[in-house]
Amino acid sequence: MTPRFNPQEFALSINRRTFLGQAAYGLGGLALACLMDPKLLRAADSTAADANAHWKGIVNPPHFPVRTKRVIHLCMAGGPSHLESFDYKPKLKELHDKPFPESFTKGQQLAQLQNTELKARGPFCEFKKWGRSGQEISELFPHIAGIADDICIIRSMHTEQINHDPAHAFMNSGSIIKGRPSMGSWLLYGLGAETQELPGFVVLTSKGRSGIQPVSARQWSAGFLPSKFEGILFQSKGDAVHYVGNPEGVCQSTQRQVVEEIKRLNGMLAEDRIDPEIQTRISQYEMAFRMQTSVPELTDFSREPQHLLDLYGVKHPGDGSFASNCLMARRLAERGARFIQLYHRAWDHHLEIEHDMPVSAQDVDQASAALVKDLKQCGMLDDTLVLWGGEFGRTPMGQGSGRDHHILAFSVWVAGGGVKGGLTWGSTDELGYRYIEDDQKMHVHDLHATMLYLCGIDHTRLTYRFQGRDFRLTDVAGNVAKGIVA
């Protein structure tokens, strides 16, 4: 006799089997994950921990001796010409307006000069040797030339991306794929910040007088890292942070009560599920509350002596200029920010380079040098790394009255943070077209690896597991340029 079918018992048995099966797979998966990476088991504990706990960084203790405690990146958005700044090529000047040798360019990737007649364009400015080190620097940068003995000029930089946005992404994250963390986020994740009163990763931008190069917010994104490592864009003009003050009629104690209640509600949600973004939300509310005091003090330049404002060339503090941002960068650095990034959006000189590049250089030259001098005189240069440069260089061939994008050679300079001053590192061929293949070549991955090394981090060990693999800033490449380390 066929037993009677009971739908309720059948549904119950299905649910029971489903539960047991999923539980078995879940426990097995958790066990396997813990065997592969024991740190994953501790993630739940850290998520449930006090969100106000100061993040000390995942690299604790450091892998190497720490030379650099903080990084200030002066990003010349648009790509300055290395041929009119830090890489003098007299042979190119001799070849001016003559056909560019095909042996250099045959089979090479060009941007907008593809399939056009290529003519050499010599440097339009003069170079001199500066300081005891005798580094050759363009007359367009007299103030930076004045600190020649404090900076290391890297002439052998090269990259892989020939258009602005992907080239910025590659310089910042080591990848053109969206969703990858920027180097500031990696550094903050690795080392934490020395402050709880301000963000550890701050971004400032300034406009050029000869054009405004677009820069997208993904350049300071935390990518797949928890969002608390995201770069925070401060306004360069007016209030650095919008709505940082209390609303009218709301006192500090009332605001504190609001923050505490939001914290309590988020805490209830955190008990229900493991989600690091909940803890990020709690900690960011707390930081926002503290920033109501710290930000006004940070942006108050009234106590800066006049001679220091004159050193930077600051005419009106907080006016949105690169000079004002450089002074702000020093103030952020001394208050514990880990990574400070300043974008000056003015260097895309496809046309009228002889008119526009001197304008861009004038906007940044004095303040860039002043930042190094200021850090040095207040004893911070030894453990602060200053990086100056763009996302790529410009062609030694002319593009009308300007120069096109170029990825096979460009120049940057670094100062402080354990780097040798007065050193020229790497070289290019006689026309400035390509880096020389030797032990002083510098790919973007090599620059990142060297920066992390100076910060006490082995770039191969600073990783984050995402989508089944371990990612890192330098991907699967990168060599430390120990020759520039003091």
C-alpha cells in the first residue's frame, strides 16, 4: 500500500536537508579558508571590535627599517615635458624642425601623432647645472633648481598607458582596471595614520591658468579595500570640508548625542551581520565629529609667520592656489596624515607649449621648493617623502606648437624620506625618446616598490585577498631602486 504523501513533512525534510547541507559546506569552507589564511578567522573579531580603535596598519611591525613616515605627492596632472624641465637634450636641439629619425619610432605606440610626418622639436629653454651636485635643471624652474642638492631626479621613468585617465590610474594604483586601490589607500591600509582627528589620506586640487586637466575621483579610491582607506578630497577654496560645523541652533553636546545614537543603531546592525562597512560608517561619524574641531584649526593660517607665507608665495591663504595647498600639505603632515596628494591640473601642452609651460612652471616652482625647504627647517624632511611629477612625459617630436603624450620616457623627482639628495638616477637616449635599458631604469611598479620600501614595507607582502586571489599595489612586478636610498 502506497503511504500517504504529507506536503508539510516533505517541506520540512527539504528545509532540514538544505540546512544541514549548507551548514556542512559553510563549515568546510570556513575551515579551508582558515587553513589557507588564518587572518581571515580574526576578521570577524576585528569587525566586532570597537570601531573607535586606532588603526595601526596591517604591517605591524614593519618589514624593513622605516625611513619614510608620510608621503606628499605633488601630481602635475597632464604630463609635464621632461625635455623642458629635467632632461636636457642638446642633440634634440640641433635636430629641431628636421625629420625625426624613423629608427626611434618604427613600430612604437604613439598617441595623436600616429601616421603623421614626425619632426623633431628641440627644447625652447636653457638648462644650467645647479648646486654642488651639478644637476641639470631648466631655467623654467629656478626655485626647484635652488634645492638641487636635496632632490633626486629620476630621468628613466616609463609607464604603460598613453591617455590621461588610465595613465593617472596606472600611476596611482598600478593598474588601469577600475576598482583597484590607490597607492595612498594601500599605504594607509599598510601603516595606518598617526592621527584620529583628521583623515589619513587627503587630496587637494588646484587649477592651472593655461587649461584645467580633468582628474576623476577614482584616482584616490580605496577600490576593494574597506572604504575607510579612501582618500578624502578637501576643498582648496573656502571651507575645506562642507558642513563641518554644527547646524544653527545645535550645540556640541546635542551633536554628540546624535553621533552616539547613530553609533548605537549601527552597532545593533553590526551584531546582526559581519560587514566591515558598518564599522567604517561608525568610525567615520566619529571622525566627522572630531573634525568639527580639528579642521577649522588646520585651515587657520593666521599663526603662520609672514616670511613663511612669502616663502611659499601664498598671497591669500585658502585661495585654492597650488602654493596655498602646499602649505596645507605641510600642516597636514605635521598633524599625522599619512598620504597627501596635490593635483595641479595644468600640464597638457599639445599646443602653445612655449607660452603655456612657463605659466604652469611659475605656478608650482616656488611652492614646490618651499615645501621641501619648510619640511627641512622644521626637521620633517628626513622622514617625509616628497614626490613631484606627472602621469607621463611629452614627445621629442612636435605636435604643431606643442608636444604629444609620451610613455617611454619622463622625469620625476623625489626628496627626503631616506632618498639621496643631489643625485640624477637613470637616463634616456640622446633625443629623450626612450629610457636606457640598464639597472637604473624606473617603471611605475618600481617607483611604487621603492616608495613602500622606504616606508618599511615589502611590496610583495602588502596584499589583500579579493575575488579569490591576493592583490598588491605592484601586481606581479616591481623592483626596489636601492641605489637612490641613502
